[in-house]
Amino acid sequence: MKRPLKHLLDYLILCFLMSVSVVLTLLFNGNRHFQIITIVNTSFFYFLWGVLHHRKEKTLEPKIITEYLVMAILGTVLVISLL
């Protein structure tokens, strides 16, 4: 039971980041420019969060960095194309 609690703060930060992103995207409804800025910033901070999380856990490898980068880019393209 202690293992999941070890990561609780990290995942709370990620959930907060994603929640703020959703709220800002909805708040900027009608202003596509600010929505795109919000989505790109969210993807960047998601990538940064993943790298810092794995660095803290001492499990950071190039393939993990690549995975977070690809997922951030794919998420950005997907969400922007849905706007």
C-alpha cells in the first residue's frame, strides 16, 4: 500500500494540470488561438512532467522520453484537429 502513496503527489499534480487545461480550453471557447496555446502548453508540461517523474524515480531512459514526446505530439494534433 505504501508504493502507490509514494506517487500520489506526482499524479495529483498531473491531474491538476489536466483539469486546469480542460477548464481553460472551455473558458476560451470561441477563441481558437488561445485554445491552441493552452493545448500546446499542456502537452509541453505533460512531457516535462513525465521526464521529471521518471528522473525522480531513476527510471529515465531515451525510449521513455521518446514515448512521452510522441504522446504529447499525438495528443496535441488530435485535440487541435477536434476543435
